Amino acid sequence: MVRTEENVSLIDVTGPLTPKARFADAKAHLAELDAETAGALVSAAADVSLILDADGVIRDLAFADPELGKIVYRDWIGQRWVDTVTSESRPKIVDMLREANARQPTRWRQVNHPAPEGPDAPVRYCAMRFGAERRVVALGRDLRALGQLQQRLAEAQQGMEREYARIRNAEKRYRLLFQLAGEAVVIVDAVSQRVIEINPAAAALFGAEARRAPGAPFAELFDPASRQAIHSLIAAARVAPRIDNVYAELAPAKTRVLLSGSLYRQDSASHLLVLLSRAEPGAGQRDAQESNLLRVVGAMPEALVVVDSSRRILTANPAFLDLAQLGGEGQARGEPIERWIGRPGVDVDVLFSNLKTHGVVRHFSTVARGELGSSEDVEIAGVAAPDGGEPCFGLTIRAIGWRAGRERLGGRELPRTVEHFTELVGRVPLKNLVRETTDLIERLCIEAALELTGDNRASAAEMLGLSRQGFYAKLRRYGLGNLDGEADDAD
């Protein structure tokens, strides 16, 4: 024990210090407080302070928080305290008024004040009697903030419980799916390469080896000749989102299977989901043939592109990338084909309309445009993919501008419409351009029919769907052939 200054109680420094519930000598220190000062201290010490008479009627009050007063105060002065609270809080007010005395305050009790709008306002009170008239002072602490926190906590707990229930139900569904799936599934640890779990379909596929599968190295379930392929599958799955079409043989049954793998993370660990299926006879040979076909398509000098039903590019070979002046396939994938092929608003609509109607298009002449501004005449052959999958179209695009000579018909060069008539636009009326174009096409068709029939005019007329008289009239109009004698017979 150590003695401190005079008139101060002794403190045991060897033991723990216990905080005091009240002042040791309040009379000596607070005797000079007047009523105004005491009222200011009381109102400052609580959010709401009430002065009640001996019967529990409110005679005066103070709100430290004006917002709380706006919510609950409705002319309380002159009302009984018990009438300002909700029905379930009234027994607590009665108990506090009964327990209030001059020696010590009552224990804190939470009551609710009804609000005109919104939820009730919770306030925590204690009370104490004073003076000869046995008045009561009640000090209240606003619990709205605490109530809001409790409400948010309760909502968060309910949300967590709902989320846990959803996860448990999802896990139950996927566990049931894992057990009932007809496809063999194996889960492998991507680091240790050991089997974590297999489903019944995989157990049936492994046969006798299934008993030692969980915990065993995944590669040891396969024939020694196939283990390198299994190691490569796991290594590739660590860097690629999915690996498909890996062939291997199971040990010791020598059963040939096809494997596909996909990596996923769970509990900060990487796992590999492997799907196994029996390989059909000759599957390996077909796979090699398909690989050869893909290599040939990639090396073709003619551009090849596959587009979906909305005309967006799915894949393209290097020749198409060269034609479109692109640096890689990623720049073309997902873009509309008309960005590089066809005259705006004309050719592409006609091309795909014919593909959807007939399934095949040959010798479709149009223009290919490059990203760097080049333009080249091309010829397109297209085909619609067979039914059974997502609709798509395959197009081969062959450049024709490099040919040594243009196609000729009857010793005359075919006109190139855009180049031939563009110069006349603006100088010649449209109806004249249309009439001259029609005459030119008629003349070329007649010359072609005569050439194809060996200058047999009757056959040429039948080929063009004309009568002999109409055919001879057009021959006279265009000055084709020697019509002496025959014209008279035709008449």
C-alpha cells in the first residue's frame, strides 16, 4: 500500500484498478453547482432528458439531438411518461418509476417511442429520484443508429444464410449430376497430377483399376505408351482454357479413349476436369485426315473464309488475310464480310440471298478491298453448311485481275461495266445509258448463242427463247451474220 496526498483515498498499486460507479466525494466537489448548471450538464449528458413529478407526469424535457425531437416529440409536457411509449414498453416505464430512488439510478431499459411516420424510435433510459417532492429525472440515449446497425446485421445474416442454402443446393445438384452422368469424369490435382475423384461412369471405364484410382497418379491409369500424352495434356491445360481430342489407351485393357480437359480453381488450388469417352474405330485415322485437311486449307493460295448467318467472319485462312491486308486472323474474326468484299449495298445481299436459296453459288464476280486502300476484282464460289449445326457459309475468293487477258467472246472483249460507263455518267441521260446497256447485253447474248451452237441460228433462237422471226429481227438490228436468202425464208 502507498499513501498519496492528504485527503485522497489509498490505492492498492499491487492489485488491478477498478473503475468506480460514482464519485467518491461528490458533495465536496459539486456542492457549488446551481440549478442552471446542473440542468445544462444533465441535458448534455443524454440525448433526451425528462423531469417528471412523483406521479410520472413529464414537467420539463430537453433534446440534445433536435432530429430525435422532430421524430418523437408531440407536446409531451403534461403527459404521463408511460403514454409516450408503445404498448409493449409501458411495463418497463412502470418498473423504472417504481425502482427510482435517490441513492442510485435504475438499470438501463430500452423503450420505443412511436413515430408518426416510419419505424419506432428506440431510446435507452435510466431514472433517479431527487428532492423532497420526489421528482424523477430520466436520461435517455438514442439507439436509432444501433438499431440500424442491428437491422443491417440481421439482413446480412439472412442474406448469408440464403447464399449458403443456395450453394448447398447447387452443390447437391452438381454432386448428383456428377454421380449420374453417363460420361466418364475424373478430377485431377493439377500440381501433383493425382486423381482426386472419379464418377461411376469413369469407374466402369477403368474396370479393375478403378479401385486404386483415387489418390493414384493419373498417368499410371494408362498404358505406358500413352503416359507422355497424359503429361502433355495436363501441362497444356495449365496454360490453355480447354484441351480437346487427346487419344490414349487404358491399362491393362488397352481400351482406346478420347480425353478432353479443362482447368478450374477451387479453394486456392488448381484442378483439372477430364472427360473420357471410348474412341470409335478409326477415330485416330480420321483425326489425322482432318488435321491434314486443315493444313491444306491453311496453305491454299486462294482466300477461304467461313461466316455465320449474320455474315460475320468465324475463321479465315492466310490467303484471305493477305487479300484484306490484315496482320492476323484476330483482326478479321467477328467482323462483317462486307467490310472487305462487295460493292456497298449491292453484291453481298445478292450473294447471300442466292446462298440461302440455292445452297451453292459459283463464279460470282465482285470486288475485294484491302485495309490499306487496295481494290481487286475477284470471283467468289460459296456454299451453305449442311443442316444440323449453327448455320454458316464457306466462301472461296479468287483474284482475277492478274490474268494475262480478259475473257473474250466472239473475238470481242467483254466490257467492264463500271469502268466503261462511269465516264458517261453526268454527260448522258440515264435512260440513254440503260438503253445502250440493254442493247449491248442483247448483242453479246446473241453472239454467245451463235458461238455455242456453231452458228446454227434456229438452235440459237431456241436457246434464247426467241421465235425465228424475232431472232432474225435482232440480227438485222445489230448487223450480225449474212441474212441474204434466209431472211426471205424466215418471212
